[in-house]
Amino acid sequence: MSLCDLAPTYIRAIAPYQPGKPIAELARELGLDEHRIVKLASNENPLGASPKALVAIEAELDQLARYPDGSGFELKAALSAKLGVGTEQIVLGNGSNDVLEMAARAFLAAGVSAVYSEHAFAVYPLAILAVGAEGITAPARDFGHDLDAMLAAVRADTRMVFIANPNNPTGTLLANADVLAFLEKVPANVLVVLDEAYGEYLPAELQSDAVDWLARFPNLIVTRTFSKAYGLAGLRVGYALASPAIADMMNRVRQPFNVNSLALVAATAALNDDEFIARSYALNQLGMRQLTQGLRLLGLDYIPSYANFLAIRIGNATAMYRRLLEHGVIVRPIGNYGMPEYLRVSIGLASENNQFLQALEDVVKEQV
């Protein structure tokens, strides 16, 4: 018997999450100059981190011998003031992945199920399987969430539904009215996890109303992150908003000191850096137009996106991904999302977008 057989069957069934390829790894593999490689694989902010966050990090450096504030008091107070929720409704995590997993650990177990959409974020089935629960995949509609199908997939043993809005990796968006209608229909004993990692990239008229819904729906959990628009992906800090009772259950499975000191101060400072968020949004809008215009000139289809990335239909996406690597451009194949003909590309700086489009044109011509 292999020692691996000691792990539960549901753990052995998990396919590990595959992150985007790092620049240094590609440089080593192909002997490329790191400075000429463009990484558009992980939906990172091409502007870098919030300047206010960088100042806060520098001021915190001489405190690294101390453990972080395990309660996250300052960050919770800042979130409470910004969002109008009580601090007892906030759960802090090592990225929003951490709070997604806390929700699963707190409320799922063997013998119950959770629902998520086809083509939705890969962490949902991982979090579900890791606690021995059964994942139910609801069919997508036009690569986005079909809320009617998701509601129909809910069973008597279902305890949780995961919704990403906007969705990763497709960039599709559900209207506030549709999400609200879903909340009104779903059984009150089913928790709805609304993952809003890309919400800062939405225009004002499409911004989420989810915080306002918390008082009305005690079964709602909203998750958000500082990894995307705020530019703090390397520090890993996210949060969940929920009723005090649900937040309390999640905090019971939270690891001590799960958010490090630099992440806490950086997120607290970044939260009110409205100028940086405005610049990030504007750059993303420009980059989205740049890429979509370039793709249309190349005759390539893409899924209209409300986030900071595009899913592009490219035929043999795995082969195209490898050819782009040879041109020094890292994007993301998404065959593991049931989309083997698509590549996901993040919006970068104008120069990075140009380099991607030129490389893509060259690779497409090579296939002719």
C-alpha cells in the first residue's frame, strides 16, 4: 500500500490548482531575457501596488519580528467605515481563496453538496472536495452563470451555492436584479457565496448592491480581494462579509495570524486610495478596447468581459499557448475550465498589450 492511500479518497481525487507560469520560470526554460517577457496570465494590476500601500509597508518593516494583529482590528475598522458594515460581519483571509475555503470548512462536510457553475472559478470545486462534500456543476449559459439552472441543481442536501460576479475565467456578469431574484428564491438554509473579486473593474452603474443585501439575507456571504485592482496579489489579503453568526462560524476555522503584518497595513492604506483605483479602472478600460480592437482585426472571437481579462477563442489553445511562450508572452490556457479552445489574457500596460497582439498575429500567421 502506498502511503498516499492513507489520504481520504476525496483528497486523492483533487487535481491541484495550476497558477500562471512565473516570468523567471519561462526565462529559465527557454533562455529568454526576463525583461523582454510579458506576463498576462494572472489578472494582476499592471500599475503595480497602491502607492499608499507601499508607504504603509515601508513604515511597518521594523515590526516584522512581531506577530501580526490576529484580529486585524485596523483593517476591519477601515472596511467597516468604508462599507457600512459591523466589524463583527468581517472575516479576513490570506487572499479571498482563504475565505472561500473557510466557508467550505465551516459549513460543508461529507454527505452534503454544494453547487457551482460550469466554467466558474476552479477553487470552488477544490474547496468543496477538500472537506469531503459533493460538488454539483450547473450548466452555463453563454459561458456565464445560468441562475435558473443553478437553482434547479439545488438538492435537499445542498448547503452552499458559489457565484462569481464577474466570473473568472469568462468575464461574464450577472445583473444585480438577477442575483437579487436568485437570493429571493434559493432556500433560506442554503448559503450563497457571492465572489466579487473583480468588482472594482465595473463601471459605477453596474457596481454590486450585495452589501445592502446582507441585512435582508442572513444566508449571504460576499467575498472580495485586494489582489486585483488594489495590486496586492503578492501579499495575499481578502475578506468576507456576512451576518455576525455566519462570520463567527467562519472565524472559528480561520488559522491564527492568517493575514501577515505587511498585508494588513497595505490593505488598510490601499482601501482608501481612490485615486489609484480610478487610474486602474481607466487603464483597464483603455486596455480592453485596445485588445478587443486588435482581436477583431485578427478575426478572432472573444467573450465580452466585465473584468480585467479576456477569454479568446483560438482553436488549439494549448499549442497556441506554447507558441506564445516562445515569443516571450505568458497567457493562460483554460482547458481545465472546460474551454479547450480558449486562452485567457489579462489586460496589461499599452506596451504589453501591443507585444501580446504582435506575438498573437505572428503565431496565427504561422498556423496558416
